[in-house]
Amino acid sequence: MPEIRKTSPLSRRSLLRTLGGGAALGALAGCGVPAAYVSPGDRAGADLSAHDKKLTWANWPLYIDTDDKDHTKRPTLDAFRKRTGISVDYIEEINDNDEFFGKISPSLMNHQQTGRDLIVISDWMCARFVRLGWVQEMDRARQPNVAKYLDPLLSRPAFDPGRKSTVPWQSGITGIAYNRRKLGREINHVSDLWASDLKGRVTLLSGLDEAFALLMQGNGVDITRWKADDFHTICDQVEKYVHSGQIRRFTGNDYTKDLVSGDVLACQAYSGDVIQLQADNPDIRFVVPEEGAELWSDSLMIPNLARHKANAEKLVDYYYEPQIAAELASWVNYVCPVPAAQHVLASSKDEDTAALAENPLIFPDATMRKRLAIARDITSTERTEFAKRWNAIAGL
């Protein structure tokens, strides 16, 4: 069995802060401009894969394994090239979903090539691409590993039933992080954030798509089928806690600094960040509340008119081999979409690597899995109204 490399000390989400809504997105997807839609028959282009052994892949920074000594080398990608003869132009150009949308949307809405064969964006943004007809369905006959190993929890999002057009790259959980020692007690429920001993020491995520689902779950809402009234109920509650001083502020990924400094004792947080924080401070805990937490993904998609679709499909399937998925998981430390990779990590001779197999924030245990759900996405008709109200509350 090939060696599994040790985890990277950096987290993509720890270094990148959500920038907020983009003007191009609000003008196009938010308003659902009919002219932007691409019909199924116009999505595929001439595929050069058979004789042009390459592809271009756009991803986020710090979201793939790198060599211990030379961080410009990416071992799993190098192994893919050696096995298949396909070279990969790997571009770390995605720093924000809205920003990237604005970069490639003019090409997609005008039926032009984007210059990219594979992209990775968050599922709530993937939903817009799918609705607009800007991505192609993948040929699962070329992807036996995806069919066999994809986590069933991730296989049926409402926006892409059967995952025909998207495949999770990595997943994560939006839950609650807190400092157990400084707080002096456990947190088990979303409602615990509103306790009197946390007044002024709580933060919520500022992004609408990042924040609302967990709060709804605290009210007992099934986030796979939430209603507009559920959203407005949450806004009413959050407004009350803002005015009372319970909520210190709304944050991007900079909530980690407040939590580490002790200025904040409890906050909405991403599971992948907390794994990194716990390495330096074991008092920081992450909890999936008893009411549940949101399971999300950043997913792989093949945009319209991609010139190397078959090559891209082969690469996606490659990363669903348990051995390769395990190597990737040992670096990025998010929820692995390939449960079979857990056994691979557990069998590692390196103790630190083997320990990752027991981390429920990488491989959720049975109890945690029962509490996780993928939220129904916000539709284009809902977004303008909801974003206006939420952004006013969050001060965006």
C-alpha cells in the first residue's frame, strides 16, 4: 500500500474569508434571467480527450495534497498523470463562489467555452449552475468508483437528484465550536448559544447560505424541505439576539481568531477548521447539536463546452478510489466523501495518520450521521428577498 502523507497544517477555509454577494450574481442568477439558460442540446462541445491527453482544473487554494518538501508538487495528481498519460493544468483560482461566478458567467451565458474542463464550487452555487443548464451530466459508465464509493448521505441533493451533474470533492459540517475550558460546560443544542453566560461572546456566520440551515435545525425544521416562513422565523429570532447584545458579530472565516483569543466562547463553525484549531488547543470542541447540523459539499462539475470531458470524468473517478481518497483526506481534513477510505487510513503504519480514521469530523460515526442533512438550496426567486433581509441583519 502506498504511503499516506501526513496532514497539512493549513486549512483553506481558515485562510479565505467569504466576500459576500457579487453584483453579477445578483443581476443574473438572483433574478433568473431566462436568456441565461442553456438547453440540454447546447451544452456539449467536441471532446478532444481521445487524442489530446490533458485537462484544465480550477480549484480553491490549499485544497489538494502537496509534497512535504516541494509544495508545488501534488503527489496524487502526479500519480494520475503517470497512470493515464493525462496532464492536468491545476489552477488555484477560486477564492470565492460569487467572484468565480462573475469570472466565468459571461462565457457560459453566451454559449462560449470557459477554458476549464473541471471546476470545484460550493453546492449552493452548484445549484445555480445546474438550474441555468451551465454544466454537463457526467457519464457514470466511465466512473465506476463514483457509483460504488460515493457516500449515500451525499448522493441525492435536492438540486441535483442522483448527482448526475456534480460529484463532491470534499464535504464539511456547519455546527458549533466552543471553548470547553473557558465556558465551563458542554454545548449540546443550538439554543445553548442564547444562554445568558454567553451574552456578547457568540458569533454567527455572515453568509446567508452558510448560516441559515443550522439555525433552522435548532427550531426542529427539516432543512431538506424548509419553507419561507421558517426562514423569516429565524430572522426574527436573530434580530432579537442582535438587539439584546447576545451576538457579538457576524463573521467570515475569521471567527477562528475570535475563538482562539477567547473573545468568543461559542460560534457557528466549519468542521474542517476546528480540526486545525484542536491541534494547538484541545479545549476547542466541535459539536453537531442534537437537533442536527448541515452537511455541505464543494463539488466537481464539468462546465458546458469543455474540450476534455472524458479526461475530466476519468480524473473525478480516480479521486474516488479509496486509496487516493484516503491520501487526499489525510491532507485536507474535511469530511471524506468516500467512507471506504477510512479503512485505508486505519491501516497506516503512521500513528498520526491512522488516528485520522477515528476522527468523526473526517469520518462521521453512526450517531453523528443520523443528525446530518443537506439543506434545500435557496431558489432564484427566493434569493433576492431573503438576501436583502439577512444582509440587513448581518450588517452586510
